[in-house]
Amino acid sequence: MNNLFEYTLRIADNALILGHRLSELCGHGPVLEQDIAVTNIALDLVGQARTLYQYAAEVQNQGKTEDDIAYLRDVYDFKNLLLVEQPNGDFAHTIVRQFFFSAFQYPYFQKMAYSNDDILRGVAEKAVKELAYHLRWSSEWLIRLGDGTAESHQRAQKAVDNLWTYAGEAFIADELDNWAITEGVGVALENIKTSFDKTVNDVLAEATLSKPSDLYMQKGGKKGQHTEYLGYILAEMQFMQRAYPNMAW
């Protein structure tokens, strides 16, 4: 196994799948300003994925392109977290999913900015300002929903309850995570768990929302074991490339 290739894929797949999920909301936001905000976050994530896939293709050295990696892999080849493939649901569900992921991705990229891999470090250094906005935007909206009307509070709490079981997979280290730490390429997950926990606890408290007491966390995405939702995402996202192979504009 090419460890650097696989490690890069994990980071890229998270960005692409969540970016695609958010792109589904283009034109469906609750108000124009937030419709644009969601679309911009999607563009940020897809931009990160593009650079990372370009690097992954170079590392793999099999003559593939970023498009081959994005559009010609099957479900079990994707190594994204289960969290990012969850459906958009209502606006509260979208916000909570983004908040949980950004609360992880922001400190992760802050640490990745010290990677000894030039490309990964460069991606992190460029993206960290974008991710600060993603976290601030989703935090502010979660507080607004949780501490808003009775209905918005109920919807936000339901979203937290439903998605919390997927929030912890990011911190379950495996042999690839350990390799990345040993080589100085990646991030020690326990080092950012404290930041994640503080952010989640502080924001949920201000939003008058409760963190679920159930500590069981779903896992498998990092190993290519996914929920049914990823298959539907790929069927839509990859249709054009698979229906018309090697097409060119």
C-alpha cells in the first residue's frame, strides 16, 4: 500500500464528498445570502480536493489525473468519514453536519500546516483561513437555531442527536494515522481532540443544546465501509464521466 497516496485520499475524499453534498443546496438556501455562503463553502472544499487529488495522482504514479481519481473509483475506494456523506436534511441538519466537520477540520489543518510534506503543508496553509470562516459560520448559525424559536431549537437538537454518532470517527486512529505521525506527514488526532471537544461544548452550551450521552461512534469510512448514501452521491456525481468515457469539451 502506498501510504502517502492513501493518506492524501482520506483528506481529499472528505472535502470532495462534503463539497458535493453542499453543492446540492445551490439555489435551495433559506435566504439568498446563506445560499451563497453554502455554495462558497462547497467551492472551498472542492478546491481543496482538486489540489489533493492532483498530488495523489502524482504520488500514485500510474498516469491518472485528478478526474480519474474523483470520477472512476467505486464506493469502497473512497475513504471519507461517514459524517460528510450524510444527507442534507433540513437547514439545521446541514448546519450541524458542517459544524461537527469544521470543528474537526479546522484544528486538523492548523496542525497539518507543520507537515514535513511540502504539498500537504501548502494545502493546509492556504485552506486554514477558509476553514476558520466555515467554523465561524456554522457555529453562529447553530447558536442562532438552538437559541431561537421552539421549532428551530427542536430541529437543531434533533440534528445533533442524529449526527453525533458520526462525529467521533475522525478521532479513531488506525495504522495509517500512526504511519503519518511517525513520518511527520500527518496529524496526531489526540492533539486536536481537545480543541474539537472545547469548540463543541462551548457552542452547544451557547446554543442551549445538549450533547448526546451515548458515546458509541460509527466508523468504517476510513476503511472504505460506507453508509448507503455514498452510493447515491457517486451515482449522480460520476454519471457524466462514466456514461461518456474520456469525453472532452
